[in-house]
Amino acid sequence: MSGQQRAIRVLVIAGTRPEAIKMSPVIQELERRPDDFEVQVCATAQHREMLDQALDLFGIKPRFDLDLMQPGQTLSQVAARVLLSLEPVMAAWRPDWALVQGDTTTVMAAAICAHNNRVRVGHVEAGLRSFDRANPFPEEMNRVVADHVSDLHFAPTPGARDNLLREGLPDAGIHVTGNTVVDALLQVAAQPWTPPEGDPLQQIDPRKRLLLVTAHRRENFGAPLRGICSALRTLARRDDVQIVYPVHLNPNVWEPVHDALGNVPNVLLIPPAGYRRLVYLMQCSALILTDSGGIQEEAPSLGVPVLVLRKVTERSEGIDAGTARLAGTDPGQIATAVTHLLENDAAYQAMAQAANPYGDGKASQRICQVLREFGG
């Protein structure tokens, strides 16, 4: 521990499945360095079941579990519960660093709580911006707030670093590391897996081109989601495609999707997929239609083009690199974009073979090295 009197105490905080997926490689890397780090994990359980599935997949066992999920909770209620419940953890364990990832209410509130308790904050996946407070909502402002109370910013790309610099954050605290989701994806994708007997994924027809759909964002509730479903009904008429849609359990998603697509041939609606199953679906896909942020970062490493079901994205690097395109939520626009890629092999290959701008699978190593250099 060159010059250190004790290991650096790091509290990793996660509340949702994407946070667990993206922080698990960091936790694993910290645990591989016991001379340098003492690490503990705190689960807020903003999303209980999906968070637990992701942590179990990577063998992560939280020491602290705030168990905050309640039916119908508002964003403000989640933030208040995180602030009040996390403070005793900070006081009892006194970490040197609190690590948060991304843009959820857990991240924003946890960063504020750590700052209020004089615990330094490291923000993984810092600097992403859509420059539209309503898209994604509330994540855009959650990320801005977390960035501005953080001491270290682990920017996934040079563009994210530039965003932070433009906002006046000090250069010394900004480090371009790549995105840890690539670390997680490559780890899981390397593990052989096939759907077990009775799994709905056994209904996938290998003779058809698989279109994977994930659409659940708050800003797409209502008319935008109905537009997406209309496009999927049109595309399902093709004989050469099969659509698989893991449907979020939120009634604002589950009900309209099942109403619109429940009995449509060539459409397979399944419950939310755990990360292992989601990676398998991405590996099998010819094309992904998504409003998810993480999938925009993951799919390029698998050579799968992405159409983004949003008006704007805070992950512009994929658009610039040619791995993703904005398709919006207009049914005609979506159907046209999909048809173009399915029928124009040159356009498809240009996206499928573009390099992933989000990382090389070594982001977690870089993050741990920076933390070690800054010390406790």
C-alpha cells in the first residue's frame, strides 16, 4: 500500500438494475485489491427484484440494504428515503469514498447525502448530456446534480469529459475511463448459456431475423409508446422477422403493450429479462430497437445496430460513430428505418461493423487505479 496507513474505504451504492450491472465489475476489481481497498456495497432497492437479479448474477452481496422500494412511490419520496436512510450508513462506516453510477434518483440523492456527510464522491459514467431537461426525465438533471457534487468524475468518453469542462468542473478530477457496462457485457457474453426447457425464449425462430425491442422510459408513456407499438405491428407483417419484446412491469408500459401486441403473429412478449437472458437476446439479434441508455452502449460490442426510440439521446457518441441512429417514436419513421437496414446490406454492415466508442472492457481497472492514486 505504498505510503497508505490503511486500505481506502469505498462504499458503492446502487438502487436499480443498470447501476448494479455497471458497478459490479468495479466492485469485483476493488475486491481483487484488498491491500488497497476495503469495499462495502449498499443497495437502496429503488427497484427491488431487478436489482437483486443483477447483483446475484455477478455474485455481489450488499452489506447494507435500505430496502426502500414501495408501490407507487414518487420521485421525491424515493429521494427523501435515500437521504434519510443512507445517512446512518455513512455515519456508522465512515467511508473515504462513495461511488455512484449513472443518473437515477438513487444516484442523485446518494451523492448529495455523501457530500453532506463530508464523504468524497466518485461518479461513474459522469458527463453524459442530452441538453434537454425533459429527455430523459428525470435522469438528465439527476446526472447534472450528481456531477456537480462529485469530487472525481469517471467520464466514459472524451465527449463526456468535454461536457464537464464546459460546466466549469476542474480538469484534475475528470478521468476518461470507458464505460463499465462494456466490462460487464464482455464478462457475461463469454459465459455459454442457452434457454432452459420451458423458457419462452425457446420460441425464437432461428430462421428469422430477430428484432429485440426494449421500450419503457417515462417520457415515452402514452402516445409515444402507442406509436412504437403501431410500428411493431407493421413490421410484424414481414415473414422474415420475429420481434421479441421484454415488457416492463410498470402498468404504463405493460398494459398498452399487451393491448396493442398481445395477439400479433411474429411478436413474442415476455416478462422483463434478467441480464444473462438480455445478453443472450442481444447476441441473437439482427437489430435492436430501444429507448434504453445501456443498450446503446452494449450492442456495438456485439456488432448489432441500434435504433434509438427517442427524440434525443445523451449518448451521442454512438450516433457519431454510426453504431446507433435516432428513430424517434413516429410509427412511419420507425418502420422506414428498420426496413432500410433489413433490406440494405451495405447500410446494415456499416452500423454492425462500426467500432464501439464506449470502451474496451478495462474501465473498472482504470477507475480503481485513479481511486488508489487519490487515496483515502
